[in-house]
Amino acid sequence: MENLHFNELKKELINGSSKKKHPFRYFSLATSNKNGPRQRTVVLRKIEHDTLNLLIYTDYRSQKVHDIQDHPLVSALFYHPKKLLQVRVEGKAHLITDSDVLKTYWSGIQEASKKDYTTERDPGTAISNPDAVDYDREHAHFCIIKIIPETFEYLKLKRPNHLRIQFTLKGAQWNGQFLVP
């Protein structure tokens, strides 16, 4: 029974990375720093099918990158409203900065979206108005965050009983344990 639910979890994550309108496409990512936890919505760009590693794109100067450099443990939260399915992922984040890998991914980004990684000022810098953002197309600050899952928590809201299962990686195998919802 647990394998059936793990396969559903895996399928929904893969669909989130490949289907633009899938509810798992956008998810909440939590990091932490000396001031406490921080959350933000990010875009699921890719799932590595064999490992279930999650990839997202970001500006290398963003706060989440600084948080991950100091505290690599992260939590991700996905929710599918029609299926009443919540998936929580906990794991370690790793920054991909290899120039050859980045060039490969960079070439797949639409030209209009590339500007998001070329602002002259760091993300989060105060500006006088929304039009006061300057871009430097010659210098991209693009990097990839890879989240390496250590646990998945599957929660399906249903009647007569909700279903909650924690999947933990042991070696190369994901083991499931039912939990009280």
C-alpha cells in the first residue's frame, strides 16, 4: 500500500516540474538563518527521476542562497487542492555553480525570463519605485538550487480517515511509515 502512495507522490512531483499548470509547479520553500525561518514561493524546474532531487533557479545574490550556504537544511511544501494532497519534503540544499551545467540550463530559459537574473542590484534591495530596476544583460547571477530529499511526508485528506505516511531514505530505498494524521 505504501508503494502505491509513494508512486503517486513521485508522479505528482514529476508532473509539477513538467506541466506548467500543475499545482506542484509552485511551492513554498523554507530556509533558516540567524534571524529565524524564511519562506518564499519558488518554481519547481526539474525533478531528477532516479533520485527525486528537486531543482529550482535563483539569483546567486538572493537571501535564500545566503541562508543555504550557512544552513543547508530546507523544507518544501506542495499542495494539490483538487486531490487534497499535501507533500512536505525535508532535505539538504546544494548550490549548483558549475559553469558548464549552468550554461546548459541557462540556454533553456526563455529570453524574456533571463532578465530576472541580470538586475544590477541584489534581490531585496530597496528602490524608489518599480521602474527603478536596472539590468546588465552581460552579467547573469544565475544559479541552481538542488534539494536532496531525506524525507517525504504524504498527507491525503479523505473520509473516513485521512492518510499520512512518512517516507525516509535508507541507503537507496525509500521506506514508508504510517503516521497519525
